[in-house]
Amino acid sequence: MVPERRARFLIDINLRTVGPLDALWHLLNFVAPAVFVGATGAALAKLLWRRELAGAGWLRLAAWGSVAGTLALVAGLVGFGRDGRMATYGAMVGAVALALWWAGFVRRR
């Protein structure tokens, strides 16, 4: 591609607007990893610590994990200026684990 045409193509892409449905899909795809890790982590925690977490509901654990993971993703987006960094995903896993520990073991007391 000719450099002039390539530059014009990039400018045209940057000037596009995002419609409401596209914005919804972007938001859902941004939050999806946090919800998946939160729900999976809650299910695995309930499976591994069955007796200790008998009083904690799966939905409550999954909600705490998902919210903590989403906050970690937002912090990574703000901190790094873009989405999808491996450090952000590592922080998300750590935040979900911390939230599950807090919601399942500390908060019950």
C-alpha cells in the first residue's frame, strides 16, 4: 500500500464513531474475562473448601470475584493506557483470589 493511502486509511479509521450497540459489545467484552475468572474461581473454591465455604453462596463469591477482577481491569486500562496487558491479567487473577479469600473466609466471622 502506498504510504499516502495507508496514512489516509488510518485517519479514516480513527474518525469513525462507535454506536450504542458497538459500545455495549465493547463493554461486555472488556468485562468478560473478569466475570469468567470470578465465576470459575468461586466454583473451584467451593469445590476445594467445601466444608469451610458451606455458608458462603456461590453467587455471592462469584459477584465479589467479578467485581474485584473488573476493578483490576479498569486500573490496568487507566495505568497502562490500553487494554490486554499481561500484567493487567495477572493483577486481575490476584484481585479475584484476594476477593474470594475475603468474601469466603474473613467476612464470615
